Amino acid sequence: MTYEARRRRMLAELTIVLQTTIAVDVVGSVAIYFLERHARGTEVKTFGDALVFTTVQLLTVSSQLKNPLTTGGRIVDVVLELWAVIVVAGSAGAIAAFFQSGDP
């Protein structure tokens, strides 16, 4: 496979990962909002809070907001963290493989 073909393939794959991650972010935000907004002691009071929490979980697997308090919220949080770890590792591997393989 030529350099250009590999480059196009990698960009296409990374685009799919980005689009899917945005979808996971939106769905996760909605889920966290509806599961956490009425929980006693939660810091997620608005959809904006849920969006910030979810986006930060997907980007850094960490957040300044408290962890979810409801069982459903905790399950969503674990799924978000798993997605983040798998996608980050997979994307880094794909980029490394691109640069490591032949054709200068």
C-alpha cells in the first residue's frame, strides 16, 4: 500500500473514531444528566454540567466534578472510561503503526 493510500486510510479511521466518540459524548451526557440531576449531593444539575463531566471523562478519564452518585450514573461513567482508554490506546497504536511502516 502506498504512503498516500495508508494516509487516507488512517485519516478515515481517525474520522470514524472522532465521530463515534462525539456520539458517545452526547449519549453519555444525556444519560448522566437524567440519571444524576436529582441525586442528593450531585454536582450535575444542568445538561451543561453533564456535558462537561462526560467530555472530561472521555478526554482525560478524570473530572473536577464528583463521581456519579446513582448506580446508573456509575455504570455510564465506567463505560465512558473504558471507551476513553480503549479509543486513546487504539488511536495511538494506529498512528504509531502508520509512522512505523515503510514507504518514506
